[in-house]
Amino acid sequence: MAMNNVTCIEDLRILHRKRVPRAFFEYVDGGAYSEATLRANRDDLERLGLRQRVMVDVSGIDLRTTILGTSFALPFGLAPIGLAGLQYPDGEIHACRAAIKAQIPFALSTASICSIEDVAREAGSPFWFQLYAYKDTGFVRALIERAAAANCSALIVTVDVPVFGQRHRDLKNGMSVPPRLTLRNAYDTLKRPGWLLGMMRTKRANLGNLAGHVEGKDNLASLGAWAATQLNPSLSWKDVDWIRGLWKGPIVIKGIMAPADAREAVRSGAQGIVVSNHGGRQLDGAPSSISALPAIVQEAGSEAEILFDGGVRSGQDVMRVLALGAKGCLIGRAYIHGLGAGGEAGVAKAIDIIARELATTMALCGVRTIAEIGPQVII
């Protein structure tokens, strides 16, 4: 399938699976344990029917919105995804370029292959930076300072990974800590010479934000092992208060699924909350993100901007999420499929697909602006 025949996100997923080694494709495609929550994220979104309206002047659809005080062309952005630079050489730079051209937010992961400085220099800024509050507070402080120096415009603090949820596909594929080379994944990689040649040509094949911090740990395997030891089971709202004292811009708390936690996020001074179950990659058996959204909007929506993450694959999904009260969406797998399929052009294709679907859906539901989207469009 050529890129010009791509009409939906699933087409990009098929190309991604074809062009990228199985271990890296399944790293982003899979979820924790039985993947029940991963499936629920999609199933529960699709169960929400949309109400068709007719005889409304929809000749001027406007997708523009404002998130965290900044005007964007679309009500969605690109979520932080670890190891995106292993899906496509210099992947985070490609994704950020596509986001900037589309005038939407891009969030860079702490666990990125390209560093904060790489992305700022090669793709441009401002972009958002996603922070893991590791045990090494000196390193966390340095990351925050680096993000500020790169003119990152918001800090997304991910709070739902005190420990890793077990992901069976990753373990089978050798995507453990440290990574495990198997004959199967070595052979699978050799079957994708285009990906392999691209990765051999780039100088960025490490955890860029971590490189140089720990003496004697200078490659992907050793830095990944160090990062795994840095997960903080004692993470609490006191840590968010400490981060708040270091960061002068907007803070967004990502990984909120309960109204009580939303209240605490507001108390901590967060300007935004991301309703997210980490894409079904952490607590398997947790409810879908969309089922948790309404109660969190009711609890904290007047005091913080509510963003959404989990299962969005289409413009119809964006419509459903906005109708239930979110200010905007963060798309993850949908854009990563585009990245794996074709770098910056693939990400741009994913953004365009979802934007066009959203515009069509709005027209058929009789709404012309993002502000007009509300519960009335849901059956």
C-alpha cells in the first residue's frame, strides 16, 4: 500500500507494521496483561452514537481552538510517546515538524530518542515536554531547566507510572529491561532493510535526554535499565508541589482517572489534567478513559482544562471526546502509526485524516465551531 492510497488511520497502522520491526511496532501497539483496558478504550468510544442534524448552514466549519492560552488550528495534539525515534530515524524531530506545520501541540517524552535540544534545534519550538518524576531529583531538576531553556511552553507531569504494568508482547519480543536480543527479532529486523539502513545512518539511537547523566551508562540498554530503577513508588502530590516551584509555565498532570485525583491536581496548581489510563499500558482492568471523562469534567472542569488521551483513532472520536467536555485530545498511536509508515509525511497524513474526519463529522452533526460541540451531538 502506497501512502497516496491511505485513507484512514488503520491504513497507516498496516504500513507501520510492514515497515518497522515487530518488537518496536508492538511496543506501541500493545497494552498491559490481557489488554482488556486497551480494547475498552476503543470499544467504549465507538459505542457513543452521534446525532445527525440537517438543514443547518455548515458552509464555514472552523476547527480552531485555544488550549492553555495558546491558539491552535485543531483541537488535538501529539501525545508524548517513548522511543518514537525507534519507529523512524529521528522520529521525534519528524513528528514535531509535522505538528508545528499543522499548528497543533507536540509533547516530547522524557524517554525520547532525540533530546530536548535536538528537537528544539532541528524542528523548532515551542513544544510541550513530558516529565517523569524520577527518584534522582537532581536529574529531574536538570530536565526542567533544559525544557525551560528550550522554550517548552508547557510541562506535562505523568503520574501513573510508579511501577511498570507488565506488557506480555514486549517480554516476548525482547523489549524488556535490559532489552533481550533473540534470533526471531534479529531476523525480523533484517527483513526490513529500509528501517535498518535508516537507523544505521542516524546518530540518534540512544535515550537522548538521559545520555551523559550517569557515568558508565552510555547506550540504550544501560540507560533503559537505569531509568527502570528510577520509577518512584513513593511519588506523591508533594513531588508535584516541588516541581511547581521549579517550573514557571503551565503544568498539566497526565494519568488522572478518578475525580478525587482530579481535585488534588487542581489543588497542586495544575492548569491542565489529562484523563488517561496510559493507553491501556499500565493497570489492565481499569475503565476506559472515555468512561472516566464525564465525572472528571464535572469535578474539575471549571478549574483546570481537561484534555483526553486513550483510543482516539478518528475525527469522530475527537468529536465524541469534545462532546463529553474535554478541551482537546492527545493522539498517540494514531500519529505513531503515521510516523512508522512514513516519517514526517506519515504524521502529517495522520493529522490531516483526523482533521478532515472531524470537519465532516461536525458538518453532519450540524455544528460549525469547536465551541458549539456539546452533549447534544451524542445519542
